[in-house]
Amino acid sequence: MGLFNKDVKNENKVSDISATTEESRIIKRLYLVDYENVSDAGLVGVDQLAGNDIVVIFYGSKVKTVAYESLIAITSSSANIEHVKAEKTAKNYLDFQLTTYLGYKLGQNSYDEIFVISKDSGFDAVIDFGTEKGYSIKRQESIVIKEKVIEEKSEEQLKARPRRTYTRRTGNSGRTTTRTVRQKVVTKTQAKKPRTNTRPTVTEKQKAELRAALKGAELSAPDYKKVYDAFASCENASAYNNKLQKSLGNDKTSVVYKATSKIFENAKK
């Protein structure tokens, strides 16, 4: 009888250890970055990754420089960073190299989640195939995507306005009548909100895209500020071009506008 009880205790102990091991298992993530496609904007959030995450940056011979902000984010990241250079310049050479590497890692089956960082929808065929096989694979344009928070009105704001009552005498009988009426909402006399002198701003992701597009343009720090200001404050391409000309001059404007016009149009859609 004592031996039987001992076996039961051992079985319970083994099950407790298995449950604890399952709960404490570390989730491993793999990020494959198509740097030639996303440039510095694709590395946004690399400094937020954990030590068990792995980032593999695929780049080609065309990549000569990296933005200083991206360099800081990479070096301060706790993740394991690897670099793979595509030595050849054949069409889609880097894409096929990244795809082959992805298949190699799927064969190892050592990652819980895999992310392909690229704007190229051509990778979707590979991702769909891996998803059908039960793997967790996604494509996104940067390592970390900030979700937009939509604020909703509270239920208290949607409730009807309070009612008020008043009493008046009617006729000569001395009787009083109490009526309940809704308070009128007067919109004309509502106080206007004070104006704030907030200037339009450019997001960090947009700045990274602009810097990547303007590599080799030999712009100074004040020039970049002028580009950011025109990018944020203008509503259409014509106004954007005109403001660049006023602040940078014709020579620099032709280079800047040609390199950033598509980024501007996509941002204003």
C-alpha cells in the first residue's frame, strides 16, 4: 500500500514539472529583413526585441550606408543580429536567397513565429504555403508596427441631458401645475476651443524613409529639417514642390522632389 502511494506521488511530481516547463517555455521569433526593400524604416522596433529573438538582415552591394538612428537601434538591441550579403546583383537574387533561408529555418522547426520584413507582396506566396503547413509566418513592413488607438465616446457622454422642472399658478383657482421640460442645447454660445500653435510633424518612420531615399544627396541637417517641414505641412504634390523650391532652391529641389515624391503621395492618400 505504501509503495502504491509512492508511485502516485511520483506521477504527480512529473506532471507538475511538465506543466511548469510548458508554462516557462520561451517563445522564439525570427525576423528576416529585406533591407534593400524597406531600408531603415523596416528596422523600426529592433531595439524593443528580446534576447531570444533573432534578426537576419539581407542586403546587397547597393547598400553603402546606414542611418545613424538605425545603427543605434541595432547596437542597443538585445536580439541576436545577423547579416547576410547578396554578393551577386542578378534580378531578385536577394529575394530568392531570403526565401531559401526561410525554407531552411522551417525545416529546422525551431521558431514559434517568423516575420518577413518587406513591402514586396511576392513573398506572400511563400508565406501562404508555410501557413497552410501550420507554421506561423507573417509579412509586415517593419519589425514593430504601432497600432492606431481609436477613442470611443463613453456611455455617460451619450446619455440625455438632465431635465428641469418649474411650477406656475393657473387661473384663479390657486392650483399649481408642474411641468418637466428638456433643457435646450444652445450651440451658438458655446465657447470655442483655444487655438494651439502646434506645427505639423513627421513620424519617425517617415523620417527614416526620407533619409533612406535621400542617401547621397549631400543634404545638411538644416536641409533635412526643411524637407520634413515641407513634407508635413503640404497637402498636395504641387504645394510640396513649391515649398521645397522656396526653402532649398531649384538645384536641391529637383533632387529631393524626385527622390521623395512617391513617399509623399503615399503618405497623403
